[in-house]
Amino acid sequence: MFARSAVIFALIAIVAGQGPSVDGSTINNADQQQTPIRINESFYKGSQNFALNFFKQVSLTVDSDRNVTTTNIFVSPLSVWNLLALLSEGAEGETLKEILQVMNVEDQNVIKHHFKSFQETINVNAKGVEISSAQFMFTDKNHPVKHDFEHIVDTYYGEKLFEALDFSSSNASLRESYNHINKVVSDATKGQIKRAIHPTNLEQARLLLLSVLFFQGEWTFPFNRSLTNDSVPFYDENERVVTTVPMMFQKAILPFAAFRELEAQIVELPYGGDRFLSMLVILPRRGVPLHEVVQRLANFNMEMIFRELKQAAEEYEDDEVEVFLPRFQISSDYVLKSVLFNVGFLTKFTTQFPYNITYISFSQMGMKKAFHTGLAEFNKIASDIVVNDIFQKNKIVVNEEGTTASSVSGAVFVNKATPPRFIANRPFAFLIVDKRNDLILFMGQVKDPMRL
């Protein structure tokens, strides 16, 4: 029988959104950071495939609750993938096999030898764009992890990831550790996420894994605030008015295409001066449910989407697109569990947590043993240890200036005799991507832009 204290908690704090001007002056080698680093292609492919499958699973879970028709989603598959990479280093046997299968990576050594370089490609501070990815490991100093595990993580995943704190039952010690961890998260997300965990999350913990991904970007072509219409109807998939929204507008030369197999239009909204980071907004054809488009998206690859958008941009290089996009903001909490009541079923409650949580099943993606006492094999970390929870806190703000955030086919090019219009006045999905490596940073869906 496992001890009650032998628990791993994994926390992901995500912030994406618009913020103050980012000029890149704090980074000396901005140009170097924008040059792709040579990394095993399967590493990127694994991350991309995981992102699309993960978002599909989240969407399926949310849509399984027939009482919820206006649920917005915002997740960072990349941060979950980063945490699984750290967990894989401590896993053995069938537990390791399941983690690698979920990550879409065949060999753990690929992760070990490319993780640091992979993180270097993510971190950017350039004109109009900032991305910061960081991982932390907080251990209970009363129950240390194995030295070999700590050494391997320091060597291959990043120095000084570990910090020993006191997770003992003493109220003073617990609160001190809780306050310290929340300060780390607040600092890493520039104050956007202030209360990441609750003291009860540490009461049984041996190890807390933390992955933070911060993004802020200014649009290459900002929306003009004076052209925003503050009261435009937003419809559901049955063409009923859900709410009225502030609808932003811009007219610019942008990559834009209609994809037959997706039954959706995609417009690319670039960030910053170098335009290697973009938001892809995916709007289903009228009458096509958003969840169907999301399911089809999981069978696409990003290279094809970028290739078709580039071809469309080249074919209509002088033509402008009229884009109507609502202002929106999403804050969400997710717990990624293996089995929770009915597998794949959305459940909300507040036990152990001071806020409502959306529970997402990981078991349908093939990861089961890591969460189960008696089955989990993490002996490389410590004896008798199991993953208790992986939970993610997310926030994104999209407005006229940009985004702040704490995934035989073909494209049909539209006739541009008159300016094409992309009107996101009904449910849509979005991806924030790094085109240098076809990397999906964030994914989400919007069914009610006014619902936080």
C-alpha cells in the first residue's frame, strides 16, 4: 500500500495575451533566437500530434455535457507535453510506455537529448512578441527524490529546476511553501496568475512539477479601436443569438483560405515584426458544428495548413481580407485525470480546490497507469510514488492591440474580385502557432465571447 504522502502534483500555468509594447531590448541575441535550432524532427512531430489529439479530447469532453452549449476552451498542449517529458524521465516499464505513446515519441532518449534545445526555440523576446517557457520542480525536503533523478534532470532538462520546500503538516510551513510557489507562478506570468495552488494541494505531495508558459504579442496589423462595433449579435450553431459582442474590424493583406475537408475557413493573423508567430482563426462553414471541425483538425498536419495558406497569400498577394473578430477573454482551470467517474465525462466540483475545476480524461489518449496507486512505476524518482493530479490554469485576452496568454487534402481559394470577408460571429476555434517549427503553443474555442 502506498503512503498517503507519496504523491506527485503537476501544475501548468498559462497566460496568453496583449500587454505593453515588447521591443526585445532585454535580449541581446534576438536574431539568433529567431533562427530554428536543429532538433530531431520526431520531437516536433510528437509535440504537434499530441497537441491536435489533446485538443480533440478536451473538445469531446466538453461537448459530452449536453447541458453546456456555450463553453469556451483555452489550453496549452505544449505545457502538458513539457510536463509529460519530465515525468517520462522518472518513469519505467508500462508507465513509461504509456507516457511515450501519449507524447507520440518512440524513444525517451530523443526527449532527453533535445529538451533543452527545444525550450530555447520556444523562448523569444523580439519586437512585438514575447514567449517565456519555464519548468520548476518543488520537492518535499522531508522526502527527497533520488539523487540520480535530480542529476539527470539538471543535466538534460535545465539547471536549478529543483527547489526543496517543507510540505509537512505544520500550518506555518505549509503556508510558507504555498506562498512561495504562488509567488514563483505570479512572477513567471507577470502577475496574471496570482493563486495557482491551495495549501491542501501540498498536504499529500512529495513532488510538485510546474510548467509555466507566458505569451504576449502585438498584432502585426492592429485592429482599429475606432472601428470596433460594441454591440454585434453573436450566434450559436443553431443560429440563435447568444449575446452581443464588441466586434473588432480590420482590412489587411492576410493569408486566407477555405479548406474543403475541414469545412471551414482559416485566416492567419500574424504577431510582431517578423511574423513567425500567428493566430490561426478557424471558422466552420455555416451549419457545420464546431466540434466536427475540431475532430477533423486532429487528422490534419500543420505543414499542410501553412503550405496552403502561403499559396493563397502568394496567389492573391495584393488583395485585402476584411476580418471581423470579437474581443474575448477566457480563464479556465483543468484537471487531467485518468479515470473520473464516467470516462471522458465533464464533471465539476470543488473538493480539494478553492475554485471550480473542469475534469478531463487522459485515459482515452492511452495514459492510465501513472495515476493509479499500485500500477504507477516512478521508482526512478522515489519509491512508492504516483501522479495524483495534473492541473492547468489558463488565461487569454484578445483585443485590438494583440494577445496575452498566461493546434488527399487541399484548400479552396476564394474569388477575390470583391474583398473576402471573414466574419467570426458564430463559434470558432483558434491556434497560436510558431511557424518556424510548425509548433502549436495554444489552442482554444470560443462559443460565447462575453463569457469569462
